[in-house]
Amino acid sequence: MSSVEQNATVIARVTGNVPRSQRFANSVRRWWPYYVMLAPGLLFFLVWHYFPIWEAKMAFEQVRIIPPNLWVGLKHFQTLFASPVFYQVLANTLIISTLKILFVFPVPIIVALLLNEVRSGRLRKFVQSAIYLPHFLSWVVIAGVFIAILSPSDGAVNQITGFFGAKPVAFMTDGNSSRWVLVFSEIWRSAGWDSLLYLAAIIGIDQSLYEAAELDGANRWQKVWHVTIPGIVPTIATLFILNMGMFLSADLNQVINFLNDVNRGQIDILDTYVYRIGLRTGEYSLATAAGLFKAVFGMILILSAHFVSKRLTGKGVW
Amino acid sequence: MAAPRGTAIRRTPLERIEYAIIVTTLLAMVVVMLQPILNLLAVSFSDPSRVAGKSGLDIWPSGFSLDVWMLLLQHPNVQRGILNSIFITATATFIGVVGTALMAWGLSRPNLPGRRVIFLLVLVTIVFEPGIIPDYFLMKRMGLLDSYWSVILYKAVNAWYLIILVRFFEEIPEELLEAAELDGANAFQIFFQVVLPLAKPALATIALFYLVFHWNEFFRAMIYLNDQTKYPLQVVLRQFVVEGDKLAIVGADNAANNIGVAQINLKALKAGMIIITILPILAIYPLILKFFTKGTMSGALKG
């Protein structure tokens, strides 16, 4: 190698103008350990999240006992959109999600505002420790708890309403109340824990704003209204939009534990419908088509939620 | 906002009443959250013959008896359920934490070539989920149906927890890593000797997330496992309490002849099963409060 060429290589290395192949070799030498560490996790994502996307092509096929399956295009989607059951479960899903947004969503905000007023740190800690607990119980357990609470013979709720002279109601099997059972069990599970996010936002509010309000003679409610609530509006907005992104879900894990033959008309949602026709009745393709319908519209919702949230509050879904 | 203690703030009677209302509301909430669980606990320790008609408002056992607990803990279905749950939860949590930590570390390096692409691959999985039927057929194709591994490996690395850990690793000061590099440590040594010790609280948080998630998981176990002897506790509980399938615990012979188990009040058995299932959560609850609260407060939205 002539000295001129040698100089060129040195210069190239310094200026970063290294030949492509060499740059690649350097890169590999520098980064291979990181790729080795990444690999198992990445493999999991590819297998458990990307293979199913491939499997979902079943929605466009006639499943045959002896492969290969037959390509039938949009036939299953046509069947789906012509089926009255589909519109019923879609309506149930939308109604349940709406009820949850209206009646579940505001509760943790109120809880956080109340908690924030508690002056004794010990009392606040005690309340928090108690009301966070239900969040960590499975929906099977919560359904079990609600079956007990709502029992028409000796459940706590009917004991209380009975004290005021009301007749016992079998809430779990009463079609009229089953949506409300979903709402209340969701409140029971998440009202405490979800308040934590708002409490975190409240703690982040600039203390001097409260001092200024006090100097102006503001009372408790005026401080809450003019300082605390404006301070947590971004958090409220983010969580609201996030909830909207999950609008088509309505929580399979919850509903499947409250669903029975009596209340099916009220609380059968898209996910439980997919589960039933797919894994119980064996209409795989139709179920996959219904699942894909939910996946595609769910994706549109989440993406919209993400970009709207990013624009409004600077915080996205991820 | 809480006033600093020691400063004398004069409160009007109205303010005192307001405060009393606020505290009462919160205490009422505590009662609503805890009373149902205390009631089930009381029922499970009551004398089985006195359980029928026992008010749901009671939080004290009627009489005292360990019959329900002895019976449940000696019951083969419950014992197997407990062992299955422990095995699945422990294995899945271990795999989850290791996989998530390693992957998060790689993804947290800002200059890693391909970082954006891999991130995108992960984000797509949050946004688009093709549903339970394709998942089921993947399990079938891989021959994992009816195997513990179907439940253990299903989405073993959680995208949300991964993002939380990546955020945490990104905060580690660059100088620390450079110093280790100058000392001649290679990438693996840096990870295991510098990064992991720093990340202990974050890893504990993630481990608890996985632990709670896997202990409480029932749906996948329900659809992937056919063999009843492989059912985790949640599925046994679901059969017995939610689906009201007496035979899950009582057994066909006993039910038919009304002997042994069947004589014990079903309500008491159900209460006992629920308490057994939440016992591990109660046992680690102090840890949960410590780590979850911090993990969630520090900006992670999902928990």
C-alpha cells in the first residue's frame, strides 16, 4: 500500500468516509452483542404477533379438513354483515363502552380529587392501600365476588335494599341489570387504582399556584376548580382518548365471566361472539372475519386516538 | 392541597364539615372495596352448617371451623390447580423478565442500526391484534395445544412492559457505560455488571407486572388447555364459581350420594376457593404497593 493510499484510509476513517463494506463490518463488530440480546424477545414478537396475522387469512378461506383451504374472498364477510346477531353484538359492544365512558371514567378523577384533600398522610396511605386492591384481582375472582354480593337470597346488596323494603333482584341473571353489573364491577375494580394516575398529575402541579390562589382568598372548591382541575386536564384528555381507542373491546376478560344464557341479549360483545362461534361452534372462518373486522376498526380507533392525543396533549398512546 | 403541618390555619365550621364529608366518602369507599372480601373470608371460616342464609353484610364467622379449608386444600383438583398456577406463573415470569430486559437493553441504545424498524414492529402488535382464532390456530400448528407451554409462551414478552423498560434504560447516564467500556468491559459485561444492578427496582416492577398478569390469566388457559389436570387455579375457580359446575370440586360420586364434600355448604366452598385464589396476591401486596405505585407514577400509562 502506498503512503498516499494509506493516508487516504486514515483520512477516510477520521472523516467517517469509510467504504461501505468496511462500515458494515465495523457496525457488526460493534453491535452484534446487542442483536444477540435482542433476538429472543424479537423472535417472540415475530412468532406470537406476526404469525397470527398470517393465520388470519383464514377469514378469506373455506377451511377444509384436508388442506389446502379454499380461497373464497369476501364470502364470510358478506355472511357476517348479513347476520342480525352481528349487529346485535356490535350494538351491545358500543352501548357497554359508552356506559363505561359515562359512568366509570369520571370516578377515579373524583377519587383523586378527594384523596388530594386528605391532610393526614397516614389516612391517605390507608385509603390508597385499600382501594387499589381490587385492581390486582382476576376477573374470575371479581365475578365470584359479585355473584356473592348480588345473590338474591343473602347478598349484601339485596340485604340493604331489602332493609328499605325492596324485593330481592337476581342481578346476575336479570337481563335488565347485567350491563349495570358490568359498569359497577368495573368501577369496583379500577376506580381506586386509576385515581393514581390523576393523583400523580395533581402532585405535579406547581405549588405556587395554590399559594397565589390562597392569597386571593380562594376557598377549597375555588382552588380545586381553578387550579387542580386545569392542572390535570391534559391527563384527563390523554386517558379519555386512550379509552376511546379501546371502544370496540369492552373487555373480553370481564364480560366472559358475567355472561350467561339469560343476559346474552344484553352483554354479548364482539369478542365473546368471536369466541363462541369460533371455538365453540367451530365456524372458524366466520369468527376470524368478525375478529378481523374488530381488529381493523380497533386499529383505526387506536391510531386516531394516538395522533389526536399527541396533537392535543403531546402524549401519545405509547 | 395539604397544608404544611404546624402552620396554624383557622378553619371555619363549614370547612370542618366539608372535610368530614370528604373523609367519610373515602372511608365508605374503603368499606365497599374490602367488605366483600372480608365477608367471603368469614364465610370460609364459618361452621358450614351455619353458612346457609348468612348475611352478605357479615364480616365475622358464624361459629368457627376449618372444614372448608381442610377440604379444599386436600382436594386433588385444588392442589393440582395451585401447583399448575405456580409452575406457569414462575416459568412465564422468568422468561418474560429475561426476554424483556435483554430486548429492552438492545432497543434502548440510541445508535443501534435498525432500532426504529424493530420499534415499529413492536408498536404494530399493540395496534393490530387479529384476534383469538388466529392465535388458537397458531398454537395448534405449533403443536402446543393442551401443553403448559401454550400458556407460558403466549405473548411471553409484553410490548407495554418492554416500552417501560426501554424508557428506564435510556435514562442510564452514558458516562457510566463509557467508563465501563474504557475499563475493557464488553457489551455483555456492561449489561450484566453495570446495567442490571442499576435496574433492580425497574426489573422488580416488571417482574411483579408479569407475576400478577400470569397468576390472574385464565382465558388463554381455558381455550388452550383441554386436560383438566393442567388447569391453573383460576380456571378451576371459574368452573366452580362462575360456571356453577359443582362437579369441579364436589365430584360426581359425592354429588350423587350427597356424601363428604357435597354435605359442606357450596357457598362456603366457593368463598374458600375465591380466598385461596387471591391469597398469593395478598401475600405480595406490600411489594405491589411499593413497586407498582412507583412504576405507574413515573409516567408509565399502562400497568
